[in-house]
Amino acid sequence: MMNSMEQEILQIEAYSRQFYEPQNALQQKEAEKALIHFAESQDVLQKCTVLLERGQSPYSIVLALNTLTKLCMKQPSLPLNQRIDIRNFILRFLYANPKQMPYVMQAATKLFATIVKFGWFDREKDDFMFRSVITDVMKFIEGSMEQSVVGIQLLTALVIEMCHPSGGDSARSMSLHMKTSSTFRENQLYDIYKLACSLLENAVKNGQGTFEAGARPFFRPETLPYFSSLLSLALACLNYDFIGTATDESDDANTVQIPVTWRTTFLDLDHLKLFFNLFAALPPNIGYLALGILIQLASVRRSLFNASERTKYLNTLISGVRDILENHFTNLEDPQCYHEFCRLLARLKASFQLSELMESDNYTSFIQEVAKFTVMSLQQLQFSHNSLHYILSLWQRLVASMPYVKSSQPHHLDTYAPEVSRAMIMAHLQMVSRVINDGMEDPIDDLGLLQQQLDQFAIIVRCEYEANCTFIVQLFERSARLYDDLLKKAGSAEKDVLIEEERLAWLVYFIGAAISGRVAYTASDETDGIDAQLICRVMRLMGYTDNKLNRRKSEKLELANMQFFEYFRKVYIGDQSPKGVYQVMKTELGIDDELVVMSIMIRKIVTNLKFWGDSDNVVTRSLQLLNDLSMGYSSIRRMVKLDEVQFLLKNHTSDNFPFLGTNSTLVDLKCRTAFYASLARLLSTELVEDEDKLEEFMRPIGGEIFETCLFEFSLCASNDPFPWCLPIVAGISGLFGERVGVTGLSRHFAGLCISNTKTCLFARYVHDCLYRLCDYVRAWLLCLFVFLIVCLPVALSSSLPLCLSIYLLVCLCLFLVAYLPKTFCIVFQD
């Protein structure tokens, strides 16, 4: 029996190696079938035990561990004594073999955590059989360094498993998972967290690390896995779902709901200092875990402390962050450490008010160092895009809080926030040359990231707004002047022109964002006048580039213009919008009210739809602006009287707008629905029961239907020797074979039906169009029916007996289909 078992084990090891390291796909598939058969065998538990005891390959060990994990999660579960035996066997296995491959260790700890979680409420008499976790693990911690690391990893896996629903929980009720999680939190979690912190403190005190005054602290290399595992365990405890709800992964407002029983640990300020010291002493590839813990410690709920305790706690956090910026900045060169530190800065403002930060002992030096760090990060923008969001969110929240500060102490934001705004502008302008010359990834193409950063910039730039706008105007005028010189100068390098175009695009984006940051209770006539100066410069540039569309086009600059108009619409167009901006615009450009601006916007949209039919992005953004303009009730009633709008309503053909043509792309087809939805809203303001206006509006659409069919008729009649029969087939092909045309027409009607509020008149018109179209198709099919019955059998008279039955059947089908449109129209009318 043992010989056959050993032979089978050897085969399983061979199959495991073939599955994970296959020579070809066929070999891997055969190995997979054998392993599935192994997992479904009756004596799989015994075979897995033998594999763990005698297996030589790590792949076979992982197979055994994963198979046991699935067995423990199955319902009904294994008997209690078998699960206890598996747990004890795994503990013995790991204690005797602590040096395992990472994937083997992960599978083993997962099995242990699963057994404990699924047996959390199992008991014999009054004893819970799976709750002696800390006692079991202490045997590892008291052993060698490798065994201690294994024991800590077992606890980490258990904490993570208890917190999150696993795959096995689908077989159990969620309420049972919540009950298990809350019981573990109340009985075990705090003890595990205290164990991790005490082990870290002991490791520092007992000579495994040194913190000599005036020298950089360090740890011996052989102890680094030990510290890494302890920090991972502490971080898992602080990431636990303390309030029993689904964890929110967003970093904006993620408060750590520490239980009140943990309060004594968090009142000890040495607890905070421990992790700052560990970050300073550990190498960056481990130190980022200490920063992750500090992020959670900075997010502790406010009600855990009273006022004085919270002030001391904040002072310690501020001092630690300032110390990192002053003395341990080199650690932040590591991408993980840098990212976690940016998250820590953002979390400080999310958890504490500006007035609280100002009252801390080291606020002045803290905000100064943070400003330097921000400027330096912006200067290295190509390396920090993902992390920059957190730094900018810090400054966004700081500036947004300024109006609410009542303290007499200075906040210094009027000094440092403008530096951040200008650094952000200069960083993006300077990066353009590297994008064009070196082929670096262009952040202006990432619309999601761009929109996010512009929203943050809109708030930051409003601090010392006049000085910031003066700076922007200087950059804009210099770049616009250089762009004009390059276009006028013969032989200008194409790369130089592209660089200036993209710089202008960035400046237009920043100007639009600055305008969008207007807040009613902080705005004044002076700030509206500053906005007007910025708006006038963008509109002049827009007119300049439109005059050169036949010679040169810049998609990035055009997209920036569309975004600028969107920002302007949100702030300065509407019933309650401010009017002070138009005083300056009247002097500079002759624009005295928002109706003139809407006329300029519609004219720009028409221009884009004419000249940018080859750019899906520009067409989409232009139609989005048209859609937004057509939404307001009062503005649309004034806008419909504009000549530009009337041109749109009467000339929506492919001759004027190429994206409506039959050579449209898929994106263009999708744009048609939005285009006609906007036109329908504009039309409905004047349309009551005026069929003439509706007929005039619909004429281009009806013409498109029949022109396509007539084109196919003429094409076939001129090129085929049998013009009397094939145009019929060609006409049908022209209507049904041209999928782009049919899809486009369908999208026309979809957009019209979505937005048209005059239901009776429009529905009647659509019915008439469909009825005429169905009659037209029916006539084609009847002609084809006659052709098949009379002409084609004569032409094939030599084989008439063979083909007669087939053609009669086809003709009968076509005859029935020919009358289906008539039936459809009758049903539609009813």
C-alpha cells in the first residue's frame, strides 16, 4: 500500500512541475486534468499529508496546501478532529521548515488562517478549539529568527482573513462573517497589536538596532525580515474594519475607528515616535511600511482624545513629519516611501483643521518644509504624477479653509500657496519640451488626471489671486508672441511650433481652471475684472488660431479651448451668474453680455464641426459643449434666436459637417445622437404645432435616405449590361448594405426622440417617414419578385426543372416580406 502511495505521490510531484513549468500547452493541460482528479479523490486528505511530509518540490507542497484550504472551506465542513489535526500538522510543518519559498509560505499561512476563521465558534465542552492563536504563535516567536518571522506571518494572515470576506464566505452567510470578525476584534486583535508593538520596541532596545545621538540609526541586515513582518502585522491591525462595515478604500476621508479600549496605547506619545524612528532607521524598501502605519495613526478618530491630548498628539505628528523633511529626505527618493509620505501629508489635513495645525508648536517650520517639498516634487513632475494628487489635495484643503480661520496667528499660506501655484504652472510648461523632443508620455493626454489636477489648481490659485494671474498673463503673452513669430518666420522648426502650441494649451487650461475657482462669498469686482483680463486673452488667441485653420491646426489647443468654454459657461452663463466680468470684456472685445458670448461659443462649435471632422476628440468635446448650452431653460430661449443656431437648425448636412457623412467612424456615429438631441432641444423652444418648421428641419435627414438609394441605382445602371434588373438589388443594398448610413440615420432619430418634447407632432411625423420608407422598400421587393418569377427562369430555361422548386420558394418568401412593411406601419399607427 505504501509503495503504491509513494508511487502516486511521485506522479503528483511530476504533474505539479509540468503544470507550473510546462514544456508546451498540451503537457500543461494533461497535468491539469491529473491534478483535478487528485483533488477530487476520496483519500485526498491522506495524500496531501504525505505530500507535505515527503514532497521534494515546492510546487507539490503548494498544491497540497491549496487543496487542504479548499477542503476546509467546503460545506459541510470536515469533522472537527480532522481540522484540528490539519492545524496542528501545519504548525509543526512550519516550525520544522521555516525557510520556505514565499509562495509556499503564503499558501501555508492562508490555510492556517482559514482553518481558524471557519472554526472560530467550534468548541468542545466550554473550550473554543481554535482561539488559542497567540499561545500557538508564541512558540514560534520564542524560537529562532526564522521561526519568529513565520509566527508573525501567521498572525498577519489571520488578521487579514478575519477582516475581509474570503472566497469561502460565499458558502456562509455574511452575518456569520461579521459575527466572527467582531468577536475576533473584541477578543484578540488588540492583544496582537500590542504584541507587534512590544516586539518592535524590544528589538530596538535589545541591540538589534541602534539609535545613537548624531548618527544615522540602522539595523543589522539579518534582522530586516523580522522588522518587515512586524510592521506588516501592525499595519494589518490598524487597517482592520473596526466598525463592521465594508472598508472604504478612498484616501479622502478614511477615519480609523479605534475602539476606546485601545486608548491607553495611543495616549503614549512614544508609540508615535517609535514608527518615526523606525522609518528613519530602516531601508526604504521596508520603511514605507512605517509610513503606512503613521498614515493610519494620523487618521484616528477625533473622539478618542480630549482637546489637550489631541493637541499633544498633533504636535508629535507635526514634529515627526518636519524631522523627515529636514533630516531624512533621502529616504523619500524611494518611490514607495515618497508615495506613502505624500499620503501622510494629505491625511494630516483631512484629519485636522487648519486652525489646529496653526496652533501646533512647529507649524511655521512645518509649512515651510512642506512648501519646499511640494515645489521640489513639481519640478520632478515626470516621476510623481500618481503621488502629486495627495500633495495638491493638502494645499487645496489648506487654501479652502482660509476663510474660516479665526485665529490671530499667521497661517503663512499667502506666502507659500502662490509658490505652489507658480511651480505647478512652470513644471508643466517646462515638461513640454521633454515631451516633444524626448517622446516622454504627455500628461495633457490623460484627461482624467488633467481634470483632477485642474480642479485642485482652481482652489490653490485663488490664494493671492491677483499676483498669480499677473504671473499667468506674463507667461501667456510671452508664449503667444513667440508662437506668432514662429508662424510668421519662414523655416521655423516644427518641434518649436509644437512646443509653443502645447504650452499655450496648458496656459488655456490653467486660465480656465482659475476662472472656475470663483466662489461667490469671496469674489469681488476686482477678481471679476482679473477674470475678464484672462478671458479676453484666451478669446483673442482663439480668433487667431481659427483664422489659420486652413493652414495649421492643433488638437491639444482646440481641446483646451473647449475646456475653457466649459469652465466659463459654469461660472458666467446663467440667470444667477455674475455680470461684472462683462464690463472689462466690453472695453477689450466689445462683448457686453452673455448672449454675445453664447454666440461666440456656437460659432466656435460650428467651426470645429466643419474643420475638425477628422478628430473624434474635438468633435466629441464640441458636441458636449453644445449639449450643455442647450440644457438651461432661460439661456436656450435666448440662444435659439442667434443666427448661428438658426444655421445649425437649417443646415445639418454632411456638406457642412463632415462627421455626418457616410464615411463616419464609430465615434462619429455615437456623436450623432448627442448632436441631434441638442438640435431637438433648440428646435422645441419654437416648435408648437408648426409642421412647416419641423418639415424644414427634417428635410436634410429625409434627403439623406433617398439620396443614398438613388446613388446606388445610378451607379449600377451605368456600369452593368442589365440595368433593367440589377438597380433593384443595388437599391436594396444601398439601404440595407450600407450599415454606416442606416446606423447614422437611426442615431439621428434616437437623438431627436430623446429630446423632443412635442410628442404628438413629432410622433406623427416619424410615423409618416417610416410609412413612406416601408412603401419604398415594398416596391423594390415586388419588382424583385416579378424578376425572379418571370425573367430569371427564362434565362435558366435549360435547367428549369432543377431550379423551379427552389425559386418558387424564394419568391414566395420575398412576396411575404414585401408586405411586412405595410403590416408594420398599420401596427405602428394603431
